[in-house]
Amino acid sequence: MTAALRGGAGDVTVTGLRHEPVGTGQMGSSYRFHLEYAAGGPTGAGGSDGGVTTAPRTVVVKMGAGDPADRGVVRQGYRKEVGFYARLAGRVRIRTPHCWQAAISPDSRLFTLVLADAHPARAGSQETGCDVDQAADAVRNLAGLHAPFWNGALLGAESSWLERSDDAARAFMGELHAAATAEFVARYQAELDPLDAETLRRAAALTYRWQSGYEAPFSVLHGDYRLDNLLFPADGPGVCAVDWQTISIGLPGRDLAYFLATALPPDVRREHQAGLVLAYHQRLVELGVTGYSAADCFTDYRRGLPHGPLITVLGCVYAAGVRTAGSDRMFLSMAERACAAIRDLESLELIEAET
């Protein structure tokens, strides 16, 4: 721990520590470490603004979960999260925990992140949703991820761990999504509105065309930018994004649409979505994005809406965790809200006409 912190917290010496598990992650395990320092050493608090120079009293340490021999499927996610903190976090304007150490083994089955502790900030609740002020904070924060890499040629330098999907990968994803959708609809047949079931099937059938049809604009995507992966402070703005194992390169409107469609009840989204998309666009402009109008942004929001069914269905059907009543309610709420948004904004009709 001393070696990890000396990279950004000065000449510190950790003399004692204790830890306890935090969170319920399935792909990784997280722990809060309480640290003691040699007498006279610097002390302070961690943060999420990338400018931490003092030694924190607590940090969060994230590592792989389960038997390393069984991590073949998830190790790409480990590479992505470590890659983000090691190579991209210093170049983004999104609030995310400061990272003192990002290390991974050659086979990507073992990794360690030493991160700032955002306590007492609390994760959002996907089932409960958020209010409009929180949504505005979240979409402006999201623009801080997209703007620095907007149509960025420099992303090619990250191709060893952050690649764009090729045609074969998109075709495979289309088949996977269709199969998972059939299972999702069958699992929740008693609770799922038939109209939502049909929207899910239509979205899955368009996955290949949808992913292939929009090459620009592009940027880094969080991929799972939803309330459970956002830490909100007790008062006011300052949301912080965590869990970077699903990042990719693609249409920025996918992150925006996924968040707004799943975070807000349909009636609230309908009333406020225009203003929230505009807030996101205004932040893009503030951060230097040019040649991209507010009208273009709203159209990309419509184009991005199938990301909701994609991530919801795949996350539900292929989740490693034990199925619970709470997880069922969460996935159903996400599916219902995403489907309502797709129909309201005629997203599938737009994609069919354009691709």
C-alpha cells in the first residue's frame, strides 16, 4: 500500500491497515482499507477530480472475484477497467475516482486498483430512479467522458485493449442478443407487457444493422452508464462514475440514451428529456466539441435507445450473480422504461429507415 500511494500521495509510509468488503460486484471484489501512517506523514482525503496529492485515511481496493482459473470470460473486462484508469482517466473530464495504482497480470486474470473512497456518496438505485436534477448532473458528467475523445484518432493507440467492433463481432452480438431476448421474454412472461415483449424482440432483430449503421460520431463509451454505477453526493451536484469494465468505442448517444431511458420514469422522461439532452450537448460544446448541433445530438439520442434493451437483456440472462426478487424488479423496470422510450421516440422506425 505504501508503494501504491507514493505514486500520488507524497512520501508516505503506511504502518497499519484494516479492511472490510464493500459492494456486491460479481465480476470484481471491492474492499475499503483504513490506513495508518508513520508519525508526521501527510494525511488528507481522497477525491474524484484527478488532483489528489494527500494521503487518504481510506481507499477502495478492487480485485478479481472467484477462482482465477475461472476468469477467462471476464478478463477482457479486467483489461478494460485497468486500461481506463491507467491510460485514459487522466485525459477525461468525467468525475471518476482518483486511481493510485492500476495493475494487471500478463494473463489478465489478476488485477488490482487502488481508488479514492467516495464515501459518504451513495450509489443510485436503478429500480427507484432519480430526480431531474440528478439526471442533469449525470448527463453533464457523461459529456466529460465523450468530449475529450470525440471522433478521436488517438483512440487507435489503445487498440490492444480497447478495440472497435468488427463485422464478425457485430453479427455475433446480434445472434446473442436475439437468443437472450427469447429467454428474457420467456422468463418474465407473466410480468412483461406484451407490447414491451414485442419491442424487445424488434430491437434484438435490428442489433446487427443498428451497430453497423452509425460510424460517426464516435467516442469512448462507458457502456453501462446507469444509476447503480453512479455515486451521488448527499447534497448538490458532483456525481462520480465507477465500474469501467464495459467501455468500448461507439456512438456517444448510446450512453446518453441508455441512462435517460432507464433512470427516469416514462412520464418524467417525456417531460424533461429535451432539456436533459440539451444540457448534455451544451457541456459537449463547453468542452470543445464543434460541428455537432443540438438537433444532431437529439437524433443520436433516438438512435442510441436500443442500447437499453441490449444491456438489460444480456445483463439479466448472463449475470453471474444469484437471481433475486430485487434483481428481477430491476431488470423489468429497465426493460419497461427502455421500451417505452423506444416507442415514444420511434427509434426502431428511424433505424430501419436509415440502415
